[in-house]
Amino acid sequence: MLTMDDIVREGNPILRAVAQEVVMPPTHEEKETLKKMREFLINSQDDEIAEKYKLRAGIGLAAPQIGISKRMIAVYIPEEDKIHDYTLFNPKIISHSVENTYLEGGEGCLSVDREVPGYVPRHARVKVKAYNIDGKEITLKLKGLPAIAIQHEIDHLDGIMFYDHINKENPFAIPDHCPTN
Ligand code: SB7
Ligand code: NI
């Protein structure tokens, strides 16, 4: 299983690289890696397992964060009525809202061992094209936390960290195109 020892930290250049597209259909190894990434997220959200293995809770993970510079991400977000459970190859935002959003509490990252205060502007809604674990092309329409998480993960594939988006002059300035503006 993956543990925090497998998580690449800030300063490692792989986090700043543009990850390689995965050739479809994915290999057995690529599929197994993606399944392990998903398993890490599920384990990290289980209090007992997280405590035992000292895992930081995560709702998403990108392959570069485990040292693999390939376009693969996992998102696992249990909601009241449904679970947003995505294991994706080559995810791409094909359209997005003009409206932006941000998390009140800012964002964190498993690869960043410090708090970085500030609002991270994100598209409020995104349409994402990707290939699922079976190599089948799919389209997702997301809003809310799943939309924010998938943008955070796709950024990792392009070498972008969440704090790159924070306003340098005023980290807590309400981003443009947010409904409250
Ligand atoms: C807050 C946290 C995440 C995404 C969006 C908002 C995920 C944190 C875990 N990761 O570092 C995944 O890249
Ligand atoms: Ni991250």
C-alpha cells in the first residue's frame, strides 16, 4: 500500500514538470498504480487506518505526487447521497463556467508540509473529458468540492501548485467572478 513515505514533497522537480500523456489503452501497471492511488485516498479517510499508518487525509491524488510523471489522477469524495469516485487517465477540462469559486479555508496539499493561507480561485463548474480505468472515454460535469478537487489534481499534471493561484498582494481578496462580488 501507499503511505506518506511514497508522497513526493515540495522541492522535488517532478512536481513542477508537465506530466506525460498515458497511451490508451493503459497498461496493467498503469491501472494498478491508479487503483493504489485510489486505495490511498480511501485509507487516508478511514480514521483507524489513517492513525495506524500516519496518513494525512486526502480527497485527491495525482501520479506526480508519488513520483510518476504521467497524466493520472484519483479523486475520492464521499457526499451525503453519492460518492465522487474517479480514477482517470489524461483528464482535460473541455469547458468551464465564467463563475469562479474558492474554499473558505483555502487549500492544502499532501506534497506541501506547511499551511499556505489564502483563497485559491477555481472554476465553479467544469466539464472534464478523460479515460476511466478501463480506458473508456468519459465526460464528467462537476461543481462544488469535486470540481475544485479535480482542478487541483489536473494542475499537478501541469506542474502547478495551489498557492500559485493565491493573490500575492492580498491572499484573502475575493477572487474575480465569485458570486459574492
Ligand atoms: C483541498 C485539498 C485538495 C484539493 C482541493 C482542495 C486535495 C489535497 C490532496 N492533494 O495534495 C492532492 O493533490
Ligand atoms: Ni495537491
